[in-house]
Amino acid sequence: MPARMPLNRFAAALAGAIALGALMGAAGPARAEEAPRRTLTITGTGEITTHPDIATVETGVLTEGKTAAEALAANTKAMNEVFKGLEAMKIARDDIRTSEFSVSPVYSQPPTRPDGAIEAPVIRGYQVRNQVTVTVRKLAELGATLDKLVSLGSNQLGGISFGIDKPEPLLDQARADAVKDALRKAKIYAGAAGVALGKIVTISESGGYAPQPVFAMKAMAMRDSAPVPVAAGTQKITSDVSLVIEIE
């Protein structure tokens, strides 16, 4: 005959079972898994075409001398003339920025010896390069400015970039147009698919604005052309957006 459980142990077990049942009853049945949210991902583009209103010019002086001091003295003299000329053309000091300055040796390559051996190159002098970035805010005077720089002694012209001084308002307009374009496409897709558009879940942006380089040239090639003919063309400011929209 099996042994009987002591009364106190039976009472404790019964109380535990009742408490467990109460907890399970409070929790209720397991929640059903939510259906995945249906969305539509669409992109839109906004583009504004306008004329540039500033130009950036890379210009400077390259000099050479038997010693570094000689090359530096010649370069300093020539660059001072360039700075004076820029000041005379009413270009503000804030629109002139040194972009490169270097002093480097210039080597001569000895001829190959009859036995085929090549001797080490020797230093025959030094070069000093002083390069500045100049912002020209009157595009009508850009050609005359280039010609003036060369006549003042600038023998280095790296290139020209046209840009827009304050692109933010135009970029904001492109952003608004990009969102409108995306919503227009979304309505077409939703109508074709027989669904309704819900709220916008996310908006992400790409694209933007960057000055457009035009050309590179050697200053010496322009000595006989005054003023230098320059065409600014147009600039495009674009914005691309991606929308994630709920569909019903």
C-alpha cells in the first residue's frame, strides 16, 4: 500500500499549483504574430539649372635658382606683384588663399657611361612654387583677370571652376521637387497595383551640389591673348530622395 503524502506537503503543493494557474490566467492567451507591414519604396529627383555667379582660379609662380635662397627671393618678388595686381583688381584678401608652397631640388641626369653604368643624379638648382586659389566674384571680368595675372608674372594656371556663391536656396527647391517627383511616381504605382497609399515611413536624401571644373591650361600659352575668352555655361543642382511609404 503506497505511503500517503503528509498533509502539510500536500497543502503546499496544492497552493503552488493554484498560484501557477492564476499567473497563466492573468497572462492570457499568446498574442498572435503581427502581420508584416506592407510598404512601397520609391525614389524621386529634383534638378535646378542656373547660371554660375563665381569662379575659382588656381594660379601662382614657379621660379628656379642655383640656390634655394635665390629661387625663393625671385618667387617672393613675383608673388608680391601678383598680390598687388589682385588688390588693384578689387579682389578681397579673403578671396585669396595659399593652396601650395614648396621648395624642391632640381636634378640633372648625367649621361650613361661607356660601360653602361648610370651615375647618380646631381642637384643643379632649386625650384620654389607658390600657388594661390583666387575667387572671382565678377564673372564679366574673369577673362581680363586671367590676362592680368599672366602679365603680372603668374606662370602657373591649374584650372578654373565655376560655382554658385549661395546654393542653399536652390538646393532646398531641388529637394522639394524631388519629394514631389517621388510622390507622383508612388501614386502611379499604387493606382496600377490597386492599393492605397498610407503614411510616409522614412525619407532619405542623396546627391547635392558641387562646383564644376571647366578646363586646365598653361599660363604661358595665353600671353598673346587679351582678354582671355571664357564661357561659364550653366550649373545643375540636383537632389535625390528615397521614400518608404506604407500601402493599405
